[in-house]
Amino acid sequence: MVIQKEIVIGPYKRGFHLVTPSIEKHLNELPETGIVNIHLKHTSAALTLNENADPSVRYDFNSFINKLVPENDPMYIHTTEGEDDMPAHIKSSLLGQSVTIPITNHKLNLGIWQGIYLCEFRNHGGSRRLVMTIIG
């Protein structure tokens, strides 16, 4: 069995956002066992898995990634779409646009403290499209 669907989430402000519930509400056809790949169709945002309990983790991620890849660096030549655009592309490439999660007993088999983050790197990124491919 292979099922594929595309959904739209957001828009979200710049930062790291726990989006597990927004994704799970679209996953009502999960097999008993399998995998789901969730792919973000954008180059200035990312998906990742990390702690879902303490919001300070998301704050620290945002602080670290902004220090690692600063805006207004004079080495950037791709600047016509705004000071946040090129750094957003770099951050997106560092974290990636896809996560793959096992399915067990018709549910996402995440660790007790794991959640799916949408990492929004633009000041005005808008809604984001996700393709979910379920294999079971």
C-alpha cells in the first residue's frame, strides 16, 4: 500500500514550531506497520525531529541557527529577495526538508519526547506545502 497526500500548514512566524498535531490530523489512513515520509516543498524552511516538551529547546535552536548562519553577511550575493532569504536557504539545506518516521499500530512511532518541527527561516514565509508518502 502506498498513499500520498499533499497538505498546507501555516503560515508560521519565523522560528521553530512544533507541528506534530497539524500533521497527525491528516494521517487518518495509517497502516498497522510501515513508514511515512514527510517532505517540505520549500527551500527556505526545514523539517526536523526533536524535543516536544520544553519550549526553550525551540528558542535555543533558533538562537543557535541564527548565530551559525547570520543575516547581512557581506559574502552573500543572492540578496534581491531580502536579507533573510540567502540565510534561509543555507539553514534549510543544513537541516533538510524531509523526515521519515516509522508507523506502528496505526500511529507514528515517535519517542516520548519527540515532535516534528517546522523550522521557518523567513520573516514572511507564508503557508508551507508538505507531501506525505505513507508506505505500509
